[in-house]
Amino acid sequence: MKIRHIIIIAVFIIVNAIVMLALFGGGGPPQLEEDKDDKFVLNLKAAIFDPVTERFEISGYGNVASYNSLDVISEVQGKVTWGNATLKPGSKVKKGSLLYSINSAELRYSLRARKSGFINLIAGALPDIKIDFASEYNKWSKYLESIKLNENLPTLPGWKSDKEKVFLSSRQILTEYFSIKATEEQLKKYAFYAPYSGMVKEVYVSEHSIVNPGSPILKLVENSNFEIPVSMPISHKDKFKSGTEVNINSSGDERLGTGTISRIAEILNPNTQSITVFIKPDSDLQSSLVDGQYVKVTMLQEEAFTGMRVPYSSIKNSSIYVYSKKDSTLTLKPVSEVHENDEGVFITGLNANEVIIKQEVLNYSDTTQYGVIFE
């Protein structure tokens, strides 16, 4: 038992000695690890400026409009009667067809009465003409025979001398002739014939309505002759030229055909800072268009640009941040924005292989150091 106790005590002493040596030996007390001052660096999305050369399309939207659109307004008073067919919105009409007439019976009777009086004036002057202007008698006699009450007054024969002219004027023949011709012109206003083939877009009165001078009757549009007014940014003004070919697509971007720029309005819309460019669709496309149809018009620019497309967020006041590999700082450099689409802005004005930042930079300082992450 004594030997066993001695062994246990010896082992205990040796273990304690080892522990004490580990704690207090080997060069004295333990040293605390020195704290390091880690510096935070903000990493930004970046890319190498790798320019490519491209030509871009300028696009705009507009509504198809009839080249000829006519608001028909009554010039006289009376009851309206439709012509060859009842007019309703959407009715098609042919050139020269009677669209409507206004009751003119009273004016026609009055005109016949005046023609009858005119016949009497000439008949009463013939005896004096035979005496004073014998060589002109047959001329005036034949003119008297040519006058028909239900037809327009024939053109008055010319006079060969001032004496003959004064004679006709003194007998009120000239005055009455021109008064009757004026009434005949007024009578033409009681009927309206289609100036071109087209479609009735609006009708403002019904048949048998009483209208006055200035009353709107209908709106007529030509349905085979269209143009497309398109609003374009004023910044592109110099890129549009009359005669330039354009593509015409549906609102769903389905190709419809082609057309040409017919004219460019020199009037600026102050609200949208845009001008209106008028497109004339090609003849084979005219028949498939509809008045009011919404279409997209695109034109390929003649000029080519060398640059790169970047996100909208990376542009600040027409400038972009460029990363310096030497000192890890940023510099704001101006660029030219030449084209925009859903993918971003195409810029020019930088050197190849420069590192550009592709995101918005907040709290920028030209002394701050940044890191970059290439995408």
C-alpha cells in the first residue's frame, strides 16, 4: 500500500509540474494579439470600355390620318335632303356623287323670273340695235334665241366698240346679266358633290333638318390617300430629310411596309420639345391602312457611331465615372449620349480599355479609394 501511495503522489507532482511549466514557462507571460486597423473599401460594378461601331434607328409613333379631310359646312339656308344614299358615319362615297341637297325651289323660281325679265330687256333693245348697230343685230338676235329658262345663262356676246358697251349698260342689260350669273353661282351651293372618293367620318345633321349658313353638315375623309404625322425629338431635327425611306410597323411591331418623309414641320411643340415629321406610305400600303390607326415609324440613321451601351444609372449629367487602376480613385468624364433604348444609353467620347463604372455612385469624393467588380 505504501508503494502504491508513493506512485500516485509522484504522478500528481509530475502532472502539476507540467501544467505549471506550460502556463508560466516558455518565455514568460502570454502576449495579446495586436489589433489590426482594417480599412473598408467600397466595391463598384465596372466594365472595360470596349467600343463598337453601330448605326441606330430613330423611331416614333403616330396615327394614320387622311391626307384630304374636309369639314362640309352649309353656305345657305334650307331643308337638307340626302343625295344618292343615306349618310351615316362609315358610309363610303364615290367622287362626283351627290351627298346632299338643300331645298332651292324658291331660288329657282326667282331665277327664272329674272331670266324672263332679261329676255325682255334684250328683245326691247333689238330695234335700236338694228338701227344704231346694224352689223351686230344678228349676234344679239341669236343670243336671245339661245337663252333657256331652265339652263344657265349663255355667255354674253362681246361688244366691238365703246358706244355699243355704253348702249348695253344704259339698257341695264349688263347689270342684269351679271346679277343673274351671281344667282346661278349661289344656286350651286344648294347641292354638294363629293370632291373625291372617301368615307363619311362624322354626320352632324339628320335628313330634313333645317340648316343655316355656317351649320356643319358632315366630315369627309379620303380613304385611299393617307399620311402619318409622327412626333420626333428636336435633337434629331438635322437627321430628317424629305424623301428619306422609313419602315412602318404596327403598334405590336409587326412590319406593315415602307414610306418616305414627305415634309417636316418647322414648328416646335413647347410641351414635348418635339417636331412633327410627316410620312407618306407607299402606294401598295395605302389600301391596307385605316384612318386613325396607331403605327410605329423607324428610320435608320446615315451616321455610324463608335461607343458602348451602359445602364442609365451610370450616367450623371452627361458624364460617367472612370476608374483609375493607379490609385483606385474615380474621375467623372463627359460623354456624348447618341442613342437610348430599353437596354441603356449608347455613349461615345472615351478611350478604349478605360475602366468605367456601371452603377450609380453615391457620396462621391475624388480622394476616396474604390474597388471594382467586373461583370
